[in-house]
Amino acid sequence: MERLDAAQARDHLEMIDRILSQSQPRLCSGGEYFVVWGIAGALITLIGHLAGAGLAAAGVLWCIPAVLVASVIFSVVRGRQKRQAVTRSSLVQREFFNVLVVTLGLAVIVDIAVFRIFPGIAGAAIWSVAEAIVLLYIGLHGNRRAQIGGSLIVVSLIVANFAAENAAAYVLAAGMLIGFAGFGLAELIAHD
């Protein structure tokens, strides 16, 4: 390896400084994804509960795949629109999107394919756990709104565990709306 003189070293440092200044140092989250998936998780939880409790016709369960498909389509379309921005983003930003896709994707698979092991309200709890993991991951990188949102979802899980059986779905849905969708909304209106 050849040695660098002072001018070459300065040039390299300036190039690195330019690269770092163009890369987003904090974890930007794309709040719209959180709003959509937070609302979707809450809707799916409430639809499943209402149909399971006989408070709505069983046919309403067909709304669940429609909500999932609409959320996936939104995410794919929005992801393609943001693809250029993501390629210029930091490694942390790209890792965030990987965690989001893997975690929520696994929650979808568990809810669809493992429904016998996680029946009823347990499927909703899987969504809450997945959402909490995503938010707390973001929170580990210094985002206080994510720390609060993730904590609210964890609290909703604990409260739902001790709530009356017919109230647990409402508690979980509220945690998804306030913690996950609320975080997304806060990110969309934040100016930092």
C-alpha cells in the first residue's frame, strides 16, 4: 500500500466529510408507514374480535385480507417512490427498513400461517410485539418518540393481559393506534 502525503490525506478526509454530510446521521423513519400499519393492526384486531365475539357478522373477516393487501400495496408503492432517497441514506436508515420489513412480514406470516398456535387475541399480541420491536429498535438509535411509542405498546400488552377477556382486543388496538400510528404521525409533523 502506498503512503499518502498530507495533501492526499486532506483530500480523502474532505471526500469522507462530503459523504457523511450527505448521509442522514439520525434514523428517519418514514412516518407514513407507521400510520398505515398502526391503523391496519388496530383494524385487524378489532375486526377479529368483533367477529369472534359475535358482535359482527362472520363475513366481516374478509375485510382483514383487504386491509393487509391495501397496506402492503401502499408500502410497496411508497417504497418504490422512496427508493432513490433510501439508496442515499445511512446504513442505519437502511437497517431500519430491513428490521421493519422482516418484523412486520414475520407478523403477517404468523397471523396467516400459524393461527392454530396463536389463535384469536394472541395473533393481535404478535402484531403488538412486532410493532414494539420496530419502535424500540429505532429508539435505540436516539429517537425519543420511538422509545415512547414502543413503551406504550408494551404497556398495552401488559394491560391487555390483565384486562377482561372482552376488553383485551380494545386495549391492544389502542396501543397500536397510540404507540405505532401515533409515532408515525409525530414523525410526519416533527421538524427535527
